[in-house]
Amino acid sequence: MGGEVSIERDGKLATVVFRRPERLNACNQNMFEQMEAAARELTEPPLPRAVIVTGDGPDAFSAGFDVNPDNPMVAKMAQALEKRDRRPIEAAIADIRRAVDRLVALPVPIIAAVNGKAYGGGAELAVRCDLRVMDPAAEICFSEVRLGLMPDWGGGATLTHLIGSAAAADLVLTGRRVGAREALRLGLVNRVSAPGKTLAEAVEMAEAIMGNGPQAVQSALKVIRAGRNLSLEAALDLEQRTAVDLIASGECLYGIGAFLNGHPPVFPDPPVK
């Protein structure tokens, strides 16, 4: 898949790249449509075992929503504001959320390789991924309030779950820039790479994941994601039921057999559902 949102495949790894470096990989209407198309493509067999999301060029992961008169979504919302008509605004936000939701809902780990500036919606997309690797020179900034806006890609609520309400309020309400060291301290990112090696570090993380049982990874990820919205009791119940389903699938026979025979496991792809 080409265009401003492309998919690159290397074996069982897929990398989604935002390719609009002249606008710091900011997303316009075409890119949201391509993002949704990429998510659809990645749900078709063969399903990757991990997905990396990153930006083209050394300067930006993504600057979020492209506030540019050439972006049709901007023109539509400007007209809606003039007419005090909420419906086009609701439709635009729904289109954005649908594209982002489908990408981060893929049933495999999603790793954000934050190679440069992640501003506004770009910061939101990064926190909505399951894991984040950040370049030491990169910045994360929930900049929406500077424009009289607020997070609307699902990142504000996700950030609160990720780092807590007080820390999230600090970042969202001030709109300040956060460097890699502070992002790591806050738990905003999982790892800080060597300079210019963010994608390589993300690939290394993905390879570690992909060497494990794919059904085990998907099952554990399902519980981790769902656990954010469940009580502890409900999450424990879901974990138990999911673990039973996983063991009954028989995937563990490959792992346990390899362990007992002293060689690395080779897990087959999960059956297509």
C-alpha cells in the first residue's frame, strides 16, 4: 500500500509510515482515509504479529491534524462554525476517531516509533499505541489547547489512564513540550533509543514479541487493553477465561515441547477466524 500512509512489510512485521514530511506528517482528510484503509488491509490474512507506526523523515512522528486551508476538513469545519452547525464538526471528529480507533484496535501489539515531533493528534496517536519508543531529540506535546482545542483522537482519556490524572492535566492543560527523559520518567514512553535509532529499537522490540506464541501475545494484549476499562474483579475474571481459551488452543504444546527439548520454539500462525 502506497500514498501518504504506507505499509511496509518485513516477514511478520508491518510498519505503517506517515509520509508527509513537508507538513511534519500532519494528517489531512486523505491521510485519515488511508489510515482507515491501512487498518483494513492489516486485518486481512496473513495477519502481522506486530505493527510499528512511525513518521517519514527525521523531524516528525506526526504534527497531528493539519490546520491548513487546503485541508477539506478545515474548510468544512470553518463553514460549520460560521453557521453554528454542529453536525459537520461531529462528522469530522467521528471520521478521525474511526480511522485512529481501527488502527490501534488491530489485535496485535502496536508500537509507536516516535522519531521526532509528536504534537497534538500525533501525541494522541502515540499514547493510543500499546508501546512507545522515543528518540532522545524528539518531543511530545499535547498542543491542542494552544489553538483553543482539546484532544479528540482519544488521546486525552488514554493519557489519563497511562500516567494518571494529575500528570495528564499538567501536559494537556499547559500544552507544554515534553522531552524524552521526562517522557520516560512519567511512563509516557517505554524506551528511549540511541539518537536516530528509534525505528531500529522499535523493530528490536517487535522481534522480541514476534518470537513468542502469537495467540499468547494476542490473548495477553486483549486482557491488558480491556483491563483499562474494567474493575479489578472483572479484569481477573477475563484473564482467567482468556487463559483457559489459550491453553485449550494447544499453542503451548509448541512452546513447552521446545523448552523440554532445549531448542527455541517455532510457533505457527494462528488459525484464520
